[in-house]
Amino acid sequence: MTPQETEMQEDYISRINKVFQFIDQNPDGDLSLEAVSQVACFSPFHFHRIFKTMTGETLNEYVTRHRLEKAASWLFHRKNIPVTEIALQNGFSSNSAFTRAFKKFYGVSPTAFRNQNPHRFSKIRQIESKNGQAYPSIEQYICVIENIKIWTKMNAKIEVREVPAMNLAYVSCIGHLNVENAYHTLLRWATPKGLLDKPGVRMVTIYHDSFKITHPDKVRISACMVLDQPEKTSGEIGLTTIESGKCIAGSYEITLDEFEKAWTGLFMWMNENGYKKADRNPFEIFYNNFREHPEGKCIVDFFIPIE
């Protein structure tokens, strides 16, 4: 790729990142091709082609999926809000339109979805089922849940904390398999600036989607670095902020293959202790390089923002 092509691609990524932020902040707003292409400063025709190339979805497909998945998250975590209100606040014109779209996407009505345990609708579990593995029986499922509870008690220190605001540099990616490349891009930017040599440097992973609701290949994730002072960014590197607020924090020393279990246990702890997830993104803060750990473990805190 020539320097000119690289610069163009980085510019496109920067503009698409602005689109992601706009969609996140305006779920019930005008997200038509004409409106969103203006955010990216492209013509509708040009934007349509670029967005499809970079995300694998048309804008309409992405917006519809994003609205349905956010509504699904609300159904799980905000059980006091009526289905009709969830539909309207997430950009659907009516409850009937929402119900039709939701049932087509998830195979059940919003009410039935709300009444089920969230882990039954895990996109990871759906992939396993399609690969020939049957869903576990109720008895097996209860056994798994109990084992996760025991594992969480043994491996996590959980508390409710007030988390201060954090300014971050980030690289966003779509799909869990692309996180490592996103961090490599971030480190290539940070290294010549000497940011990795600063005391207390921390890496942060933000999850904009839930693996329980979104297919792993479509989960949007941001690889981030905490900044102690403003830095100039461009291209793929953006700036974002984690707002201050109350969070459930789980401290772990675990291997990479234990992350799903850790997140599941933390959300179970939240539900059992009567807390409600806030409409902010869960995130992780890392305190070591797992490759330098004698057992290949991450020393990491998981955070669920709560109301």
C-alpha cells in the first residue's frame, strides 16, 4: 500500500469512527443514509460504498442490528421499562414494528426474550449449537451456573467503586479476532511518543457490544491507552473518554480463556445483588503484559457501569 493509500484509509477509518459515535449517541434519531453520510463528510453514494467495505454491512443493516441489540440489552438489564418505551427510545416507530423486527432477528418476541435467562441467547452458544452441539439441559445449565459462582468467589475480588473519568487514545475494531491488531496499531503510535515509558501506563479495552447479544464477528471493541495529558491524534487513532461514575469492579489474575467466565460471573453478581447496569459500556483495565507473567495470566480489573 502506497503512503497516499495508507493516508486515505486512515482518513476513512477516522470518519467511520465518528459515525459509530454518532449512532451510539442517537439511537432514536435520524440515522438515514443522507443524515449519517453528512457526519462522515461524504456523499451518500460514496459513503454507502465505504461503510459496506469497512464493516461488511450496509448502513441500514448496521443501524437495524445495532438498535435491536441495544433494545435486547435493555430488555435484560432494565426490566422496569415497558417494551413499548424500549422500542421508541431505540428508534422504532411503533411497538408492532419493533416486535416484528425483533422476532425476525432473535426468533422470539421481546417479551419472551426478556423472560429468558440472558445466557441462553449468547451468540457464542448459538454458533456452538449450529456446529452440532446441543444446548445444555436445565440441570446441566444450573450446574454450569453454580460452578461459575464458585469459580468467581475463588478468583475475584468484587466491590462497587467510584471510577474517575479517564481520557483515552483508542483504535476501534469490529470482531473479537481483530483486537490484537488494534492494540498493535495503538502501540505503534504510542511508542515513538514515549507514552509506554510513563509510570502507571494502562491499557483499557472497551466493549461497545455484548457477546451475549452480538455475534463475536460483529462486536465492536476499542483498544485504548490512558492519557495523563492531551495528545494529538489522527487517522486510525482517536480520542475518547470514560465518564466518571459508579461501577461494579472485579479484580482478577486469569488466563485469556477465562475472560468469558469472569464477565459472566461479574454480571451474575450484579443481578444477585440488586444492581442495574447503566447505559454505558463495560471495560477492562490491564496492569501487566500477560506474556511476561510466569503463568501467562492477565492482572486485570473488569468494570460494569451501574445506575
